[in-house]
Amino acid sequence: MNDSSVLNRIEGMIYIVRGHRVMLDSDLAELYGVQTKVLNQSVKRNIERFPMDFMIQLTEVERDNLSEQSVSFKQAIGARKFLPYAFTENGVAMLSSVLGSKQAIQMNISIMRIFTKLRSFLLLEKELRDKMDQLERDTSKLFKVVFERLDVYEEMLTPRLVPNRKRIGLKDDE
């Protein structure tokens, strides 16, 4: 598999849970070349390295919601007895110190690159949104000035009625 296909595959394994980008224990185990059970046992032996912002256990509702949204998620969790664990970017980084194999380290580097790429996309999106908002504000100001000027010209071009001047045409009371 080339680097591009590996990165695309990893990107497809990243989910949003509780507002965080996470990867499932089963996906990480597959990437690292270990069983999910082995990965989770290693984590539990080093649980002090995985605070709540590094690793969460999905609720049944979260698991079911992700299963409905993603075929790959459904395949990843299969028929498990226990609810899956999900690792944030920091949790994934910590896994490389718990799983010291060369494959785990190399895969971790690829995963970190994906998280960095996603972060840069979000920054670019925010920058573009800010530019669009500024453009909208500037355009609104410009149109306001144009319409104000048009109002001035309209007043200048509209003939003014001279008071006490005899009107031609039908009278108002007819």
C-alpha cells in the first residue's frame, strides 16, 4: 500500500464523538498489527497515561449513532461484548509509547500527519469564512453609499413643485 492510500484509509477511521476527532480501539489495533484486546490491555496497564481527554468509552447511544452513520464503523466494532474505546489525537500519540513496536511507531506518525492535515483544513475553512464575512460587510457598506448617492441624485433630478402654482389636469376632488 502506498502512503497516499494509507493516509486515506486512516482518514476514514476518524470519527467525531463529543466534539472531538477520535479513532476507535479496533481501528488502531488493526493499524498497529495487534488484537483489540491486546491494545486495550496495554492501555489498562498504563491507564495513568490516558486521562479523560485522551480516551473515552463510547456510550451505547454513541455507538448506535455511529453505526447508523458509517458502514466502516459498523464493521470495525462488529459484535463486541464491550463498548469501544475512542482515542483523541493525544491518546493516539500516547499509544505509541505504550505499544513500542516499529509498526505502531510508523503508523502513529501517519496518524499524526492526518490529524495535522485536518487541523490545517479547519484553519483554512475559518480563514475563508472570515474573509467572506469581511467581504459581505464591505459590500454592504459600498451599497449603502451607492444608494445614498442615488437618493441625492434623485432629489436633484425630481422637479420641485412651486407652491401656489396652478396645476394642470384633474383636480384632486374630482
